Amino acid sequence: MKKILLLSIFLFSALSCNQTPKKENSNENSTLKEVSEIPHILIVNYNLNEMTVEEHSELGSNVAPNFTPEKINGLIGKSFIGNVDNGVYGGVYQFKSKKSAEDYINSEFWLGIEAHPNLVNFKKEIFAVPPFSNQSNGFWAERKTSSNPDDANGLSILIVRYSLENMTLDEHLELGVSVAPNFTPEKIEGLIGKSFIGNPESGVFGGVYHFKTTDAANKYINSEFWLGIEAHPNLVNFSKEIFGVAPISSVSNGIHVL
């Protein structure tokens, strides 16, 4: 029977929040440090209010230089995203740690963005990126990126979310580890990489995929492989969204290439 692919939660995220390392145990200190510094993805969505798509594009071009690892502590990169048909825009960021992602959305800089009168209905979600994402080219710090805006042409991000039903976190993790090698550019046409994501507090899991083209992303979510995932009885409440990646992402280390 075909293996069903699961996205996993990071097993030790709760530990990093609730335990304090003991000074006398250097190995434990090292382990907890690794846990607290795993990459996290921040997904931001919003709509436009009394602003045209062209005006929004101009705004993005003006502010893009502010979204760099040199200017935002802990930032690895940001892909500016948009779906004109649905009227949803935003960004997908990968940070070095949960703390750096949380510090960012509580900063004066971010609060100023949310206060913009033409950007409304903000939604922010932070997810852990588990270690086995490295098998799927899921760590942005290890990916190749391009500074050529033309390389954003056709580049798309697929964001998948779901929740669990009658499945424990440990079971979800175990299956995620076993199937991660199936999500590679060699096995999925047009895939650049996938970051497995999970938030145990909200009970939302999923993946952030970069595809070379929108056609490749659509082909994937209509494939037998994907339909098998959605048919899994323990994965429920699926949502799938495909966004284009704006050329200004080149400024923010957000154009991903193979």
C-alpha cells in the first residue's frame, strides 16, 4: 500500500520552552541550545484596502531593502508573495529561531507595517521547521538563492496546512521522518525544496514548498501522490494556497533556485 506522506511537528519544541539547562551538564546545554535555535517560518498574509496592485508593487519595491539578514536580527530570508486572483499578499520568512521570529513581529518596525492604512486583515503564523527538512532541501540557509530579479519569473510557493485527528504527535513525527526523503527535487517535478512545518500549540502542521513554476505546483496538488496524502484519515482540514514570488525578493535573499 502506498505510503502516505505526513508533515511533522518538531518533537522538542515544548522542551525548549519549559526546561532550563543544568550548568553541570555540558551535553544537555548543547542539546537544548540546538533545540532553541532550530529554524522557524513566519507566514504573513494580508489584503489591500483602497490600494491598487500597482501601488502595492511600488510600496514593496521601496521597502524591500529593509528586509535583509543584515537589518533584521535572525532573518535568513524573505519571499514576498502574492495571489492577485484571491487578493491575498504577504511574505514567507525563515528565521534562525523562534525567538527571532517573535521578536520581529513584536518590533516597532513590524508594528508600523501592521498600522499601514492600506494593508488590512493581517494574519501571522509561526511554525517550527523540524531537522528532517534537510532531506527535502528545506533549510533556507543551505539553499542556493539568486540576486537576479528575473529568476522570480514563474517561481511559486505552495503553503499547505492541516490538523491531526486520532493521531499522536509522536506518531506524526515518526511517519514524517520516514517519508521526508520522498520530497526532493529528484522525485517531485519542478520542486526546489520543501520545509516541513508544525505548531503544536495551534495544532496546525503542513509544508512550505518552493516550485520553479505555478504549473509545477498545480501539477503536484493534482497528482496521485498528493491526493493520497489528502485521503489519509488522520490528516484533516487541509488548506492549499499557491502564491507567486515577487522579483523584489532578490533583495531579501528570497529567490530560491537549484
